Amino acid sequence: MRRREFLGVLAIAASAPLSGNAQQAEAARRVGVLMETSANDAEAQSLLRITRQRLEELGWTEGKNIRLEDRWAAGSSNRLRAYANELVQLKPDVLVGEGTPVVAALQQTTRTIPIVFVNANNPIASGFVESIARPGNNITGFVSFEPQMGGKWLQMLKEIAPDIARVALLYNPQTHTGQHFPSIDAASGALAVKTTRVPFSEAANIETALGDFAREPQGGLLVLPDNSTNLHRDLICALAARFKLPAIYPFRRFVSSDGLAYYGADTNDMYQKLAGYVDRILRGVRPADLPVQTPTKFELVVNLRVARALNLTIPPTFLAHADEVIE
């Protein structure tokens, strides 16, 4: 083929309309998802599947009119920042972030792309939104726990283990905003329980701190919610078993890791609502006009096998309120 003819063929090909599949790929909306856990986290993968399923129910089919780009930081702050930059460079229509550090990284990277968060608590203090009712900027989403939940956790721990007189409050001061401490302090006086704040920054700190706390009798453990405690949940549950510490956990994932009891927001419900916000933003609603939502459905799960290992007899009245009892 002569060069002039060859160039003519290229020009015709370039101007030809896209095939059906190519048009669909071109028209697909892009959603960037950044998770702080690792990609082999079964619970996190399950929640992401729930989000995809709900989006499909709302008319968004992956591979046709939507494409989800998921990244998994696996607890690495360097990887978190790198993935935040990578996702923003893709110019997605919406970004989804799980946890306060993730949302902070996304916010530092873009102030224009809509961001929907889940499990990021105290978003006003964190500087993500101006108010719960009117977020005001490019960020909105779903908080898992209100401040008064701290007192509820302590009360439930005392119901499960009436003999406890001391409770360790495990948290990472770099990621937990301290919003639960006032309600815990108020409840501790009424319950005649002394609380000890146990901060940590890495896994080694957790083992040392809980070992020191457990040297005295009648101890219990309250794990405060943030992604740092979640990332170390296997270690925390193993240490609670080793040191014979009855514990209440903030996420269902802990019970899956042989934790004693979990009380918190129904995460399945939350991720379905997350998909609803993504849908509304893709259809033109501004994040600033979508109020931050607090939980409306809660779950209580008790692991009786762990209770037996701790020589605990869970009161029947307490078990009657459980949504699930693991034998």
C-alpha cells in the first residue's frame, strides 16, 4: 500500500464512530475507592461487594456505565498518600474513603473532586465538613459512632463481666479524636469502674501496655474505634485472650477475629447508604448539599466460645438483645 493511501486509511479509522463496547467504556463514570486495610481483608472486601451490588440496583453496572478503581493501603501511611495521589490523577467523578486517615489524605490531594467517607468519625473536628447538616465543601459521608457511644460500651462491658473494676481504653492518639472520652468518664463514675487510657502507636506498644495493665486483677478492655485498632485486631483479640481481659469491640471484624463481643453500627447498612450517596453525586447532587449521616441501625454480636474461655457467664437478659450469638 502506498504511503498516501495508508495515511488515508488511518484518517478514516480515526474518524469512524466508536463501537458499542468502546462507547460504553468512554461513557463509564469512574469512582476511586481508597481503603486503609489490605486487599486480603475479607470483611472489607465483603463491604465493597455490598457497595457494588447496591450501585447496580441503582442502575450502575460495572463494565458498562461505571468503573470502580480500588486501592488498599494496608496500614502504610506512605502507600496511603501515594494511592490518594494516584486516584486523583485518574480524575474520578467521585472518591470514596474509609477511615479518618484516608479522608485526610484525599482532602490534602483534592479540594474539588467529591469525596464520600465512611467510618470517619468527628468530621467537624477533623476539618472535613463545616457542619453535619451542611457539609459545605466537597466532602460528606457517614460516621459510625456518636460521642455518647463510649458510655454505652462501658455499660455493656460491665453487664458482661460484672466483676471488673478496671478498664483499659485502647486507642491510637494519632487517629482517634477523643470524642468518646467524656461519655466514658461520666459512665465510669456511675458504674464504679476506674478507666485507664492506653495509647499506642505500633503493635509492640499494644502488647507491652496490655501486659502491664493485666498484672492487676479485675481488668477489662474497651477498644476505641479507629482504623489503627482495626488494623491490629487479630493481635488485640489474641492479647485479650492471653491476659484474660473481657472486651467490647467497636467493629464486627473483631468478633470474626475471636473477640468477645461487638456493639456498633450495622456496617452493611452503612455501605448500602454509601452507594446511595455515590449514586446521587453521579447524578448531579453536590456533596455540600448531602448531610453527614449518623447510624440508625446497630448490631450486638456475642461470641459464647470466647466467653467460656474467659470463664464468663453472659446474663440471659444480655443475650436476649443480641442480633447474633456465636456458639
